[in-house]
Amino acid sequence: HPVKHEGFVPWPADVALRYTEAGCWRGRPLGSSMWDWSDAWGGRTAVVDGEQRLSYRELAASADALAEALADRGLTDGDTVLVQLPNCWEFVVVTLACFRLGVAPVMMLPPHRAYELASIGTHVDAKALVVPDEWRGYDHQDLAHRVAGTLPGDPLVLVVGDTVRPGGVDVRALLRPDGDTAARRGRLDASAPGATDAALFLLSGGTTGLPKVIGRTHNDYEYNIRQSAAACGITAETVYLAVLPAGHNYPLASPGILGTLSAGGRVVLLPSPRPEAVFEAIEREGVTTTSAVPAIALKWAEAAAGCGRDLSTLRHVHVGGSVLSPELAARIGPALGCRVQQVYGMAEGLICYTAPDAPDEVAHGTQGAPISAYDELLVVGPDGAPVGPGEIGELLTRGPYTPRGYYGVPDQNALSYTPDGWYRTGDQVRITPGGHVVVCGRVKDLINRGGEKIAAGEIETLVQEMPQVAEVAAVPAPDPDVGERVCLFVRVHEGHTLALEDVAAALTERGLAAFKIPERLEILADLPHTPVGKPDKKVLRNLLVTTIVR
Ligand code: J2J
């Protein structure tokens, strides 16, 4: 099979051959893996969402039913669909149905709005949108129809929920595994996509205003899942609680939902990380493993004492996505009665874990080691030359599950990847003598708000459109709760004023997700500049930690 998604950047042929010969890439699409899991674990419970429970066999049969129904409605191998669902059992069925057909889901997040859906949808030429009917008081059907109306090719609106309005397709009605399951399985096997094709698209935290999506192949994602499950000791006894938004690489495949399913474990889906709901789910389902960003893990740690729930089944909490200090890391395990495993990962590929049984100095003081012997890590200085052992520099990486470029943005790829195919992580790290990565800082221009990445450039572009604004810079403001929040520094045009509420109103009007809306505004008579005339963000960041902080 050729790579059908135009704009997808493949690995060089010799490298691909090496990964195949090494056994990293198995040459099978993820939809086949789904049936492997079903054949191995058939009657066991695969997915739990409240009262809803699906066995492995039901999961595979439902995904096949939906796949065939979507094919009947015109979706085909090589298409893309925007998937914007909260953590629910249908998310898993939809994702697997897409894998089965070779239709690549683009993993959107529930807080995304018209701006994100339309720009990404245009970029990937989406053929359908999958949304909840409503979620947290917001009408996603309406949003999806509005966005679909602006996209070329009249994409389908697929709706998960009880009240599907005319014009939308009722997903639940399509995924009932009626009829001859075996025959359907055979038909879908016969038209399965190629393993070197894009299986799914993940969103990048990104640093520019451009939508950046990462195409992950069946081959590379299956390896990512397999190695992650192995590195974390996931087995058929694992009960994994997914509370982070399932469209993130981390809860999806590090090892997360797919890693747990690959090992025969049970996935419990919860759409909220609220401590009470999480503790209740842990007790009810006997959860052994879950994952969180530091801000959430710390909330759980605070709330655990006297919560009145039995958390004794919990063995491991994965913590990653943003910086965690050794002091805070040391609190989480004792508070929750489990071990902490740190995770340093990225939707672009590379994933590192501390081992499930790592000693405290590793589990608390490092972000772990890569999952593959074929991962290449290079730490370079500002001149691009490798630094000495143990020294701090920017991490570059290549490997069997780190694609060689973003989808369809060659200019951006020339900046984010070296000519030799190394991905510039934008993270500053050092590597310990034991081979563990320690994240020390960041050179990329983004705000990490409790693990959600916000591209400074995206915010600046939109704020710059406001008539009051002469110049703007978005920088991270340190925050005790979520780590960082978006702070805007603005110079206004003469005679104008600007308030934070004005910015919030303008960006909301543009259809930007609420979590990206700036939470602090500082008006300056002039912005400090670098020698090349760009706002000097180092100076601005320092202003926030020194003089301005109240
Ligand atoms: C500091 N910064 C971290 C950590 C990620 C597993 C886990 C996380 C992600 C993720 C992921 C960090 N300490 N432990 O995809 O599969 C920051 C870095 C990194 C960026 C990637 C996974 N873990 N980070 O967070 O694509 O800056 O992936 O480059 O959202 O998060 O962000 P993202």
C-alpha cells in the first residue's frame, strides 16, 4: 500500500527496513490487532463506562459494525475524520472502527471550538466530524454542523448521544453488532489498510499559529503501544483508569487505553479527574493503574486522606506531561498508597518511563528512560553540537515511533526536524549516568497549562487582530495550581485601552478553546525586544517571576 495521506512524511526506506527487520514494525494494521485481542481475551471485560461494559468480543464486533456502516456512508481508506468525544465507551469503538477502515481519526479535544475544528478540519480535509450531542452544557451538534458547513466536501456529522438531530448520523445506531459478525470480519480484513499508512493523527502542542498534526502509522503506533505496555508491566490483571482526555497520546497509548487493551486488561473510562469521582471509580472497579498530569496527581494526593474510599488496589500512578519536582513526586505515592511512575512523552513520538519498581531517586528525580532500544537521543547545545555527558541541552530524537515530520507543513518541518530526520523536542534535558532523562526546561515557545499545550504564536496571531493591539507577546506565568497560565504582554495603540475581558471576549468570539484564553494581561508602554526585533520573552518571563508578581 502506498501512503495515502498526501503530506505525510515517511521514514527513509533503509530506516524503515531496519525497523521491520528488528521486529519493531510488524506490518499489520491496528484493526487486526483489535481482533488479535478479541481472539486472545474474548469474554473478558475490555471497556467499562459507568453501567456500560463491553467484552473484547463485543468491542471488536461493535467496531466492525460501525466500520462497515461508515463505509456504506462513503468513508474509505485514506480519509480523515475529526473525533471530538469525551472519555466514553463510544470513543474506543469509533477509534477502532476508524483503524479498521484505514480512516484516520484526528484526535480533537472536547474543549475545542470552531476555530480549532475548522482550521484542523481544513488542514486534513476531514470527511466527517464525530461529536457528542452535548457536553458540559455545550451543544456540540450545533458546533459540528456549523463547522461542517465551512469545510469543503460536505463532511458527515456523526453524533454520539440520545438526541441526534436531523442531518446528523446516530453513531449508537450503527455500532450494534447485529448480523453475521464473522462474515463482516472477513470482508473488513479483505480491505484492510496498509501498516505504513497513517492510522491516526494526533495534535501537536505546537509553537506556531499553524495547525500541526502528527500522522502516526499502524506500524509505529502498534510498536509504541506494545513497548509502553511492556515498560509499565501492563498485564491481563491491569485495570486502567482513563481520566485525562482520551484523545491525548498519553492516556490513549502511553500505555493508556490501547496499551491496556493490548495486554488483555480492563479500561475504565471517566470523563473527569475530580478526586471524588476518581476515588469512587478506583474502589468500584479495583483500578490498579492510572495516569495523570502533575497538577491532577497532586490534587488526588491532597484529597486521598479520609476520602472514605478503598484505594488499596491502586499500584501505579503514571505522572507526566509537565514538570514535576522531586519533592512533589515524593508526596504522591505515600498519599495514594502506590508507586509513582514518571512519564516524559510527546505526541511526536518518544516516550520515557521510570520503571514500575524503580528506586525512589529514579522515580522521583528523573522522567525515565526510552521504551525502545532503537530510540536515539541526542542532547545538543545552542550551536547544534552535542554537549558533554550529563550536560544540559536541547533534546533531539529519532526512532521507530517518532515520525519524520508533521503532516503537510514542509516549511515548519524544516524548523522542527533536522535534515537528518531528528525531531527537535524543544525540551532542555540532561541524561543521567543511568540513562534516565531529566527535563530541565524548554526552549520552545509554548505555555504548558496543566499538561495542555498552548502555542504562544496561535494566541498572539489572534490577539494581534484586535484593533486596540499594537504589539503582543504570550508568555507562561508561573502558577502553583496548573504550573503555567497564559499571560499576555500588550502595547496598545495610542488612545486605546484593553482589559483582560476584552481579550477573552474577542478570542471566544473567534471560536478558540477556553483553556487557551489568556488569564493575565499586562499593558506595557513598550515591549522589550531582542536584537532581531522580536519581543524578548526571556525578559518578559523574568518580569513575571520578579517585579510584577504580587
Ligand atoms: C516535563 N515536561 C514534560 C514531563 C511531557 C506521555 C506523557 C506525556 C505526553 C505529552 C505524551 C513531561 N516533564 N514528564 O504525549 O505519550 C512536555 C514536554 C514535551 C511535551 C509533549 C505521552 N512530559 N512534557 O505531554 O505532545 O515539553 O505529550 O515535549 O502533549 O510535554 O507534549 P504532548
